Amino acid sequence: MPVVSSTFAVGNVQPCTRRNVIERHTTDMGFVFTPQYMAVPGTDYAAVAASHAAEIDEELRRRELAELEAAPLPVLRDNTKAQFLVRIRDAYLNATGARTLILAKWIIDMLDSGFYTQLVLRTAFGLTVAQWTVFEAKLRALRDAAISLAEAKGE
């Protein structure tokens, strides 16, 4: 999990009976996020901070997937390999158009590079050996289409 430290500071009671709360969430890479909010009386500040830490983790993982779609192979910062595979699988299954081609290329590139094994990918997609063979052929055809699309030029 990228957020490794979370703290909060609670300000004085305001005329509206709320308190200003400033949180500080630090990731394992040293990035700092400082959400602020006005808390009503009785707010569980630690629970809110924990919730914000989880939201920050999720957003960092989502951004990492978006950034890495254009990269050759992933260098993961905010996802484990297993978390990243779930995100790639879900993104592929919900993709349309050119994004489908890009994600198929990614999956095949990760397979061919050894980043993920055939067994790991087959299991992640919930496929039998026979189903995987058909699926892999489809992914390879989509990868080839992605390459053709990337190389296309107007004349």
C-alpha cells in the first residue's frame, strides 16, 4: 500500500460548531497529500483519515494504470503485480475501440516478456487451457492491429 503514514490535526471549534481538520498522508515514495475538511461534532477523525488514505491509494493505482498504458512494460509503484493484473483484466474486459487494441498489446507484451506467465494470465481471466488458446490468438491479432494502427500514416 503506497500510503505509509497518516496523521491529522484538529483546529479550534468555529462559530458554526465545526472544526477544521488537516490530514497529512505520506506515500512510500515520499509524496504528501493534505486533504482538509470541516468536521461536524462527533466526527471520528481517525476513521475519516483512514478512508482518505484508502481513496488516495486507489487513485494512485488508477493513475498508474492510465500512465502505463502508453509505456512499453510496467514499472510498478502503486500496485502489486496481482493488483495490476486485476486492473488490466478489468480494463480489457470493459474496453472498446482503440483502447481494446492497446490493452491487448499490453497483455501480450507482458506475456512475451515474462512479466506474467501464461498460467497466471489464464487464471486471472478464468479460462481453461482450450479457452486460453483461442483467447491468446485473439489477443495476438488485436496486438497486431494495435501495431498497424500505431504505424499508420496519412499519404
